[in-house]
Amino acid sequence: MNTRVQRIVFAAANACATCVLAQSIAIDNPSFELPDLSPAGFTSTAPDGWTSVGLGTVGVFYPTVPTWGYTASHGDQLAYCNGGAIEQTLTENVRPGVEYVLLVDIIHRPGFFNTYRVELLAGDTVVAIDDGRLRPASGEFAVLVLGFEALAGDAVVGQPLRIRLSGPTQANFDNVRLTTCRVDLDGDDALTVFDFLAFQNFFAAGDLRADFTGDGALDFFDFLAFQNAFDLGCG
């Protein structure tokens, strides 16, 4: 990153170094560590805290490099969907003017990865969806980011938020989290200089968490969009 961009980033960071504005939304068993399995173990039922939806097989899996050639992205275990879906209804009801950002690790199981679907719902209404956009390398993962904001008077205001994960062939998911502020990139529920450092790291790594313009590419305009979002703060 050039020096001029660095100066822009750190000048803005110093302007709000102690703002506590973000909020993480509670998710039960977000990293699928329950039920607790032995290495290479798996279940054929929904993870604790999640519900199986539709036909197909779903469960928890503990992949290892010696046995399967890959590992979970966060902790030891992940969720898999084989034609079925899992979902969880949260205790958070949609509030108007609040930005909700869902992040999910999408993992490429070697030799099996096909596609996946991640949906954020408000009641029975799908408000954000990703239908297989990310293509992580074999054995690797990519972080999916979905955003949603309701305006006052929207029909979904007051409806409970729900997360649904699905896929046709060994769709693997991990580290599900939901926040009310996308610019809280380090996930500490505060907007500080460390979020700028996280943005720089994501940008340098080509991670789409730094794609603040939403155009699928990383460029100078993402720096400007991030800075503007940071200046606005989170309600």
C-alpha cells in the first residue's frame, strides 16, 4: 500500500480510537464444536443448537490432514451439508436502521466441493443470500460476507433473524458470526485503529472482507469506502 493511503488510514483511525459502537449477535454453537468428536469423527444429525431442514444428510465433522487432507478453519470441527440444510433462529429481532453483517467460513473439502448456499432471513423472508459465489482453493477456506439493513416501516422489522446453510455435496461451513457493524473487522465490538490494521491485512491478502464497494474487486475505492463507513460509525 502506498504512503498516501497509509496516511489517510491512520489519520482517520486516530480520530476515533476509543469508539465502542458495534455489537456481536449471539449464535449458539457458531463453530460447530458440539457435539465434541474425536479426530476423523462425524455425525449424521444437525449440530447442537441448529435444526435440520429438508432432505439430505447434515452433521458435524472433525477433519484431519492425515485422514482427509484438510482441517476446520476455526477450532477442530465444522458443519457439513449433503443435500440438506441447517438453520438457527436467533434471539435478535430486526431493528430499523441497523446494519447486520453475517460472516461464514466456506471450506473446500478436497475432492468433494461443489457449491453452497448461505441465507440470512428475517422471519420467513430471505433478506440476503449467497449462492456459491466463493471458490476457495482445495483444502482452503474463504470468508463470506453478507449485509442487510431494514428501513423504518419495512415489513421485516421486528422479525427474528435466522441463518440457513445448505449445499448439495459436502458443503462445509465454519465460524459463523453476525455483527451489527461491518467495519468492526477485528470483531472486538469497538471501532479502533486495529480495525484499520485488519482492513490493511485483508486488502493485502486479497480477502473480500476488504471489498467495501461490493464490486468483487479490491482497489483504492475500497479504502475510501472503508474510511467513510468508519467515520459514520455504527448505530
